[in-house]
Amino acid sequence: MNIHEIIEKRRSVRAFRDDPIPDDILDKILGAGRMAPSAHNAQDYKFIVVREKEKKKEVARVCSEQRFIAEAPVIIVGVSTNPEHILSSGVPAYPADVAIAIDHMTLAAVEEGFGTCWVGSFSQEDLKSALGVPKEYKIVALFPLGAPYDDPGIKSRKSIKDLFCYEKFSD
């Protein structure tokens, strides 16, 4: 697949088969996250790879009881280790830095035949406690990773003219 096919195929998967993810493929997916750019190339983040069944259930519990999370063979949790870093624009660097790395991994997962779902609904404090994340760090998002149970179909999107404007903002 080329990158455009991968992007078109990327879906939010909420039903996973039990198939394990081979270590060499998981390493490729994690490697894609490692190659992501970040502010000042600082890579101020860590990713927690969760594979133990009981730990996955605990993660799903603090994610608003979203059971599909625990059904995936792997859960990857993105943690900012420097949430205080503010760019010169006044915008915090950490959400974008972690999001870029996660996006690289989710696209690499599609190329390898796996699916993911971005999850941002969770209790920050409960998930930190469950995973031993220091209180000064910030969990940005997580995603379950596994073989999709079925093909979620074609996603609908707004047209380019509804989303993009040129030279200045316009409605």
C-alpha cells in the first residue's frame, strides 16, 4: 500500500480478533512512533505497551468501561514527560508531539493489517495510578491495537472545500 491507500484505509476499530501481534511486527509499529518528529526533537514522551490480560481490563475500566479496549491484544498508552513545555506560539507542545507519534503508529498498524482506535476518554488520575505514571506527567491518549474483527467500511468525510480555505480564514 502507498501512504494514500493507508490513510484511506485507516478506521477506528472497536472489535478485535484474538490473534496475537508478532513481536517483529509490533516492533515495526513502535519504531514508526520512534521516528516521529517532535518539538526541538526532544521526544518528551514515553509509550506504555500493555499486553497482560488483567492490566488491559484495568485500563478499559478507567476508560469509561469501554470493553473493546481490553479485547485488543495490545494497548499503547502515550505519556508526555514534559507537559509544561510551551511553544513560542503559546501552545503546549505535548499534545501535538504525542499525537504525531501515535498517528505514525496507527498508520504503520494499517500497513501491517492491524486496526486501532484513538481513545481520549479516561480518568487521568486512575490511569496514571494503574500504570505507575508519575503525577507530573500527562497521559495524552491511548489506542488498542489488533486485527480487526471485520471491515468497518468506508468512512464519510466533509469535502475539501468545507475544510480548507486559502490565504485567509473563511466560513
